[in-house]
Amino acid sequence: MKAIESTCQTEETFSKGLTSQCGAYQVEYDDENPFRGYLNGRKLGDIELAQVGTSARNIVRNSKHVKADHADHFFVLMQYEGASIIEHNKKQVHLSPRDLIIIDANRSSQFFSKTNYCHYLSIQISRDDFIRRFGHNYYGAAHITGNDPLCQAMWLILDSLTSCSDENANASQLDDSFFSILGSQFLSIRDGSTPSCVEEMLYEQALIIINSNHKDPQFTVQDIATKMNISTRQLQRAFKRFGNTPYKVIQSSRLYSATRLLKRTSHNKSCEGSVTEIVMSSGFNDLSTFYRLFKKHHQCKPLDMVSGFKM
């Protein structure tokens, strides 16, 4: 993993930097353990990546901290170096190197270091984006071990991401891959739990499948039903419970992918390609459908967002 390091000289600068980067926390140190610490944040594609290295003995986020900064996101915490114990959502999880855990920033959490130094990677996901990708089910304190093949695949993607420049267009493809693998992990987690109702389980499984396949222009509602081994009628009924349809979610996912690429292109002169190429690579079969959905959602035309591009 390519380290992105910003060394903190004092305990105070580390504590302030952690609050600025990750939210409000109380940091406790061991006087017998020499202070070490660094922090850095970076946006790669749609991934907000923070690296945290610390010799702190204990890091606490309580209800007062949650109310203080109104954080509205989940984060995937990956143990890169050292070992720790995480208490979150009434669970206690032991993290070894390469393990990961899902944390809800709106809930209290506590991190106990089992070693003199711990290095974490934190991938932040907004609550809205999390729900759009994975559904409403709460996955806080979900623990995935480093020897899990899918977890190993996520580490490989992070290695590639941290090797990319911020402007690298490949970052978009890599973070899509990361979220697709994470969705597969959620499916395996959910398979071992008891859903609140059948429709909710089907809905969330379908969202993950859509998130992984919507860029294929041949991908249809029937494909979702086939992958889930259910009828399209069952699938439609599950979506109806949440006031939606599978087709609308497929199209909105394609619109989301195209829009974020257009936004990234408008701020990045090194990106090449036309609006047409971006639209087609996001899963649309024709420009007219994209234009209609884009104007309805954004109240403007695509070219109002992107200048200097050829159609």
C-alpha cells in the first residue's frame, strides 16, 4: 500500500487533525508509549480515503461527539498495521491486519489499541450513497476477515487506487469495483441474518445486483430476477413496497454514473472523451433517454455542466 503521510508532531495536532478529517473523537494516550501519529485524506474517484496512524491507546466517539458534528455517513475501517478491539453497535470486534469493519458515524464507537502502533485506512461513504447502493439495512459492526477472498480483492483495488493520481480517470472504474465487491460481501452477511421481511431482503439484494451491472446496456429487469431466481412479479412487488420499480432504479443508477463522470470531466482537463462516450459507457442505449432523465433531475442540459466537450 502506498502510504500518504502527513506526520503530526504532537498529540494535540493529531487530535485536532483527526476531528477535522474523520469527525469528533476523544483520544487517550499511554504515557509509557512514545507518541507517533500521522493523518492524511484524499478523494479518489467517489472514495473518500483517510489514512490514520497512531500510538493512541484509546479513541472514543460517544453520543456527544455524534451530536456535535452531525456526521451522516458510514465508513469502512480497514486495519493495515497493528491490532485493535472495536466496540460498536453493541458488538466487540477484534481486528487483525487486513481485517475490516463497517462503522456508522451516527452511532457511538470505541477503538482500543492492542499494539503500540496502529495504522488504519478509512473509506467514507455518505448515507445517501450507501442506501442507494446497498439498501436501508444497517450493516454497522459487520466484520470481514483479511483472509476472505473478497476482502483481499478490496485491498488490491485500494493498492491500485492509491497509486492513481487524483485526476486519473481509472479511479472511477476502480471505486465502482470496490463498491461492487463490498456489495457482494453484504449479500453474504445478509444471507446469515434474519431479514425483517422477504420484500426487504429481495429489494436490497436487487440494489446490489443493479449497482454491479447497470453499466451493461443489455442489463434488464429480467436479468435481476434471473440472478435472484425469482419471478419478475416478485421483484416488482418488492420494489413497490419502497415506492419504486426495478427499471427506474436501473435508469437512475445509469444517470448517477454518467453525471458523476460529467462532473469529474468538467473539473479535469486531462480527461478525454465525449459526452456521448460517457453516456454510453454508463449503460444508456441512446442519448435521448439520457437527456430526458438528466433534464428532469438536474433542471439543465448536460452541456451546461460540461464545457469544451464534443458530442
